[in-house]
Amino acid sequence: MAVLGGSPVIDRSRHGKWPVVDDDCRKAVMAVLDRGVMSGSEAPEARAFQEEFAAFQGAKHALLTHSGTSALQVAIGALGIGEGDEVIIPAYSFVATALAIVTQGAIPIFVDVGEDGNLDASKLEAAISPRTKAIMPVHVHGMPADLDAIAEVVKPRGIAIIEDAAQAHGATYGGKKVGTYDAGSGFSLQSSKNLSAGEGGVYVTNDEDALDRANKIRNFAQNLARVGTGKWNAERPLDGSTHVSTGIGSMYRGNEMMAAFARAQLRKLPERTARAQENGLRLGKALAQLPGVTPPIVPANRTTVFHKYRVWIDPVAAGVDLSPTEMRDAVRKALAAEGAEVVMWQSDPMPAYPVFQDLRGYGKGFPWSAGDVDRVKANYRPENFPTSRRLLDSSIVLFSQTCPLIAQDAATVDAYADAFRKIWEHRADLVQVAKG
């Protein structure tokens, strides 16, 4: 193994970086600069991107926002969710999932995940209370959550489903692209995402009334109308009638350069996604042959877009006398020495974060002070989420934010399989790596 003095398998210089900025992207951004229209809720590039992304996802409507977090917040706000209300989410995700709820004045309630990292629908019942207004499953790493199993529990109770699809552009569940299963969804356009605009987000819905409410929230809650319901000049999108704020909102709009870049990226997303899926499945087939290694498993009714590639490692099945975290760290170190990009992505389940343990919120305990604080504290105990903890202790993420799977060619992905096989042939030496 390279970590013990051998030669590395992977040529680091082969890694593709993300996003891919080509001439089409440059031309798209330059066209915005030449036009001179840089922003506006109904500016031409933003409007065109919204139409194209809605069509790509099979949705009626899409709304460009300045981040995936704000896309989730307007999705929550569009349902009238706010002070004292609860929204159930998985314990394993990026913190934006929870903070979008908090920023809207509502309270996140956590549920443990299954071994795929997605919310475990069998744990939902115990998390529901009279305050529960929505559940927000995360299609983590681009793998859709089991939406039918979730709906079976929550829909008879009138609880809405909002999809956190930040990592899942183009992923499918039951033959349909995610994002329109129920009450709406939020996607991210942050630079590491499979569809990138540097920063940005998209709210997706089939409900026109919800779209109008979300549009107001992202525009200071002003009483404005969208194109088709009011008068607009595409060359002067910031000019026109004055507006007054009718509630609480903010400036969550995207901008024209973001939208133009995203449009150029969207045109190439199907081809890039297909390549990532082919490479991800081939890598999984190779890794599944190694004892104690479990690559992502894709259920028959879903497709994943492999935004991230998380691999479980079991030292007992591998026959290595190390604890799960020792094995994880030794394999990570060994793979890095072979030239691989290997990351953790997250280190703890979200409920363990200080923001949720301290319940300081906005300084005086809000929004939790508007709910049942004792119930919240009981829910936020880290020991309530053993699978989330075990997932983080027993797995690694191959590739990285800068060099994700979608940016790699087949030869690079095959080299990862070779590096894993090499380490597994000498896995008894991982004890030396861990202890040394």
C-alpha cells in the first residue's frame, strides 16, 4: 500500500474538477453582461431558466432563489408554516435542511435514517404531534427517499410532504423525477451540485397559489405579480409600479449571471448524469466483491444521480481487528495515499450540533420557545439517532466537493476500484495504519 511506502494507484492530476466551465458557460454569462440586465424577479434569464428547469423536472412551476436554503424556506413559507409549527426531517443531512425551518420560525423535529442515509419511515409515527405541519425528507446524495412509505404515514393526517432535493436533480422515484411528489421542493445550485450556478436554488411546485406565496416571500413579501398577471418590461425588470410588503419576507431572488450559467449547465446535465450513473454502478459492482464493503444500493423503483458516493465499511466482515471508526479512518488514510479523494462530508448527526443542543435560536430561545420545549429537548438527544451515528462512524465518501463523481471519466473511476482492491488485498496491514 502507498500509505506504507508503495506506489499510488491513482494519478491525482487525472481528477476532473467541478463545475465544468466551458465556452458555452462563458458565452452565456457574457451575453448577460452585454445585455446589461443584471437582476429582477422577472428578468429574462431567470424566467427562461425557471421554465426550462420546470420542464426538466416535469413540474408546472419553478422559482429561482439565491440558495438551496432559501428555496426550502420559501417552500415552507408557501404552506403558511411558521411560529410554533413543527417540520419533521432526517437527523442526517446538511444543516441547511434544519435551518430553513428555523429561519421560517418553525421547529425542526428529527427522525433517524436507514442505512441508505434517507429518513426511516418506520420511525415517523413517534415523531408526529398536533404541531406537525410537514415532513421534509432529504433525497440525500442524490438517492430519493422512500416517498410512498412516508406518505402512507403522514397523508392520512393531512401532513404535507416537502422534498429537500438539493442534491437530486434528475433523480427518479417510481418513474417520475423527484420534486413534485406533493407540496413542493427545494433544489440547490451551489457549486458542488450536479447542476451548478456557483450559488443558487430553485423552488419547484405544481400549485400556482403556493407559487405566488413563495414568490412574495422571496421578494420582501411585496404585493407583486408574476409575468402573465401583470405588466413587465424585460429590458427594465426593476422599473414599474411601487409595491408594499404584506408580511415577512426577504430578498431571496437569484441573479441573471447565475441563471445564464445554470441554463448552460442544464443543457448538458442529462449526458453528465448518465455518465455518472454508469460509472457509479460500475464502481459499485466492483466494490461489492470486497468483504466488508457496501457501496450505494439503488432500489428497483428509484434512480440515483450519485451526487455523493458513500461506502460502508465493516471491519468484522472484513476480518480486521479494528473498531468501526479506526477502520474508517485507516481506509480513508490508505485511499488518500493511493491518490483518491476521500471525505467525511459530515461528522455528526444534526441534533448533536450546538445550535440544537443549546436552543439559543435568535438569542432568547425562539423559535423553540414558541413550542413544547421539553418535547424538543427529548427529541434532540443524540442517542435517539443510532443509525445516523453508525453511518457516520462506519462509512466514507469517495470523491469530493471539488472533484465529485460526476466530473470523472471512466478510467479515473476504475482506478478507484483498483485502489480499493489493492488495499483490501493487504487489509490486515490496516491495523498498522490505524495504530501507527
